[in-house]
Amino acid sequence: MIKVQKQRINVSEQNRNLLKKRIGAVVNFIGVARPLNNSGKIKYIEIEHYPKMTEKKIKEIEIFAIKKWKLNHCIIIHRYGKIKPGENIVYVGTAAQHRNNAFKACEFIIDYLKVKAPFWKIEQQNNKKTYVKSKKKDEKKIKVNY
Amino acid sequence: MKIVYFSWLKEILGISEENVRPPKNIKNIKDLIKWLGTKSIKHRKVFLKSKNIRCSVNHQIVDKNNKIKNNDEIAFFPPFTGG
């Protein structure tokens, strides 16, 4: 199940959805907006995306992960718009028969989302707006691991 | 041809999309970048940094040798920073 939404993610509800599957292992990852960057306090972040492309790319990632790690269920939710420090940005939940697959799939999905899904972040400070730059180590991790 | 811009490209250009009719000798993304860079000072500023720009054609990520057609939707953007 994938969703791209403006509102906060109800983490408990999504965890319940995974637990309903009554399967051996449930893993989740929650990305949270940071309160600080290198130059100080962040007022909020703003996430932009390419609506016609976003769900398509996330779906590709989901299909790949379900097949490779034999997932029984997978939930990927990514937010866009203004997000305050401490609020969740992204939720990835995986359910599989064994923990190893659930962990690996969850890590793969978030790694892939970072470099393959069309989202862009801006960090807004009091008098400064910064376009967040992609990290080479994220791209490298994908090439090395998958 | 519809061109769509995101992130800092959109901010510098002051537009999120535009419809263009490139000349017939513009066959691929590389040609298009060169041609778009001549449209205005703002376009030049954006496309001078084209090494940092990624693109998609009809919502598929492509490289700069990818051929283009008149009815394509072409997007230009920096590397993704979601998650």
C-alpha cells in the first residue's frame, strides 16, 4: 500500500494494519524532520514532489521489495508540503515471515526512496531557505548493496 | 512540448512549466538543454549548471542522450532528496 499525502502519518494505525496480518515479523522506519541543520534552527521543511511520477516510482520500489524479500505486506507513506521539526516525513512498514527479510526490505525501501522517488526538500530557517542537496553516500549505498 | 521545472530550477526561472516549440534540429535532451539555455538570462543561469540537473521524459528518468518528441512532457530537476 502506498500513499503520498500532506497530513501527518498515523503511525499507530499503520503499525496495527501490519500486525493484523498475524505474521512473524513486522518492521517499521519513521523519518522525522530535524530541528537543526549545520547553520542553526530549522523553522520547517517543505517537500515538493512530481505528482505524475511519485506514486509510479514508489510503486516500482514496493513491487520489487515484495518480490525480493517475500513480504506479506508493505506500507509506504511519504508526506509533502510544510513539515515542522519533530513531525514524521515518511513511514515504511514491512511484514514478513522472518525478521531478516522484514529488516532488509525496510532498509532497501527507505534507501531507494531517498534517491529514486521524485521528492525535493527545502529547509526554512528564520531568514534563510536552503535546498537540501542529495548525498553521494546515499547513491553509493544503493549501487553497492542492491 | 511541455517542460516542467522543480526545486531551485523553478525558483530561478519563476515558472513551474512552459510550452515550447524547439526547432527541428533539437533531437535529444542534450540539444534541448542547449537550446533552452538561450531562451533568457534566467534559463541560461539554470542550464549552465546542467551537470547537476536530472531529467525525465513522460515520467521516466532518462539520460541526456534520450531522444525527444513534440508531444513529450519533459521535466528538469536536481537529484532527489526525499525520505
